[in-house]
Amino acid sequence: MIREITFGQYYQTDSALHRLNPRVKLVGTMIYIISLFLFKEAAPFALALVFLAAIIKLSHVPFKYMIRGLKAVIVLLLITAVFNMFLTRGEALVSFWGLTITKEGVIAAVFIALRLIFLIIGSSVMTLTTTPNQLTDGLEKLMGPLKVIKVPIHEISMMMSIALRFIPILLEETDKIMKAQMARGADFDSGNMIKKIKAMVPLLVPLFVSAFRRANDLAMAMEARCYQGGEGRTKMKPLKYGKSDVLAYVVLAVYLAGVIVLGKWL
């Protein structure tokens, strides 16, 4: 399951989405996530699905590769759906052992599951098409106005970028540790869910040691290069908006307006 996580990884290819300004992709991701929670009607979700499908097509990232990340959260999706089915009040459909599944609960479970699936895939599109350096620069530019109130924009952006960059590194390290322990007789695949979770416990100690070692190496490398924050730093490749970025903002505005119209009048 750990090997299936794709969030935080960058997929190298040439596409219109890869060439967009990272600020556009960050704003677009935020708009898309917000749009998923604005309404509970089916029509806005249908538009969100069409929009997401178009974005995936533009990214040139294989769909099978993108949905691999859902396998890691399938348990969370099931738990959320089950809780909504049983704990939402409304018209009873099925009752057993003192528990009742309601019509409103089923509808709520479907919409919550769709929201989570769309949210995960939509966020993955951003990380799969944007390098950590581009994310850092984009976040720093977007949060630039906060410098007026003395918010350390560069440092916050750097931390978020490093956290995203460490996700695939730690996943790769976990895979190496698992293979080493399997070569020594460890079994991570057999048994029920509880046994599989217990089998993962021996991975935690070497994984934490490796994570702290990598963090220390990174800190020493930054100090050796005289890194002292973002004050006075310049960019080798400063971010600039192009015609495609302006077009992307227009498409996002049309999408958001479409979701609002569908949610209120249909």
C-alpha cells in the first residue's frame, strides 16, 4: 500500500499543464477544492468531474498512475461512508442490530466519498505537474502581501516544499527497508488488517532514524551554502505570467461561475 502513494511525487513529461505558472496551479487547486464543498447537488459534481477529467487529459500523466494514490486512503473512504450512512438522520431504508441506514445517509456518504476522491486526485495533479522548486517560488509569490505584517513567507514556503519533497524520498526509503526485512523473512502481505499493521511496526524505527539523518544532512548542506533565509535573495528563473496563464485564469473563473450557477438554479 505504501508503494502506491503518488501524492508529492513529480511526473516528468511535457504538457500544457507542466508549463503553466505554478501560481496558476496553486490557485486552481484551491478553487477546485473550494468548489467541491460549496454545494450538495449532483450537477456541480458532474461539472467538477468533467473539469477534472479535462485537466488529467491535459497533464499527460497516465490515469492509472494517478489513481494509485487512492489505494492508500481506501480505508478512510470506507469508514467515512459507513459513518455517514448510519449516523445521518432521515428516511429509514434498512435496519438491523439496532442500526439504521437512511436514504439521506446514503446520499451523504456518496457525496463525501466523491469529495475525497476528487480532492485527492485534484491535489495530486498539482504535485505531479509541478517541481518542488516551482512550488516554493509559487507559494512565496502568492503569499508576498503577508510580508507587510512580518510573516516569514520564504521560510514557510521552503518548509512546505521540503515536506512535499520528502514524501517520495521517505516512500522510497520505506520500500528499501521493507525489501531488506522481507529478505530476512519478514511477512507484510499475509493476515488480516490488524496483523498487517503490526507487521509495519518494525519499519518505524529505521524509518525515523533515516528521516532524522536526512534532515540533519539537509540542514548541514544549507548551512554550508550560507543559507540565511529569503532576505535579499534573487531568482535565477523569476516567475512571469504568459498568455497561457491568463487563459487558465479565465477557464478557472468560468468553471467556478458554472459551479455556482448549477448549484443555485438547477
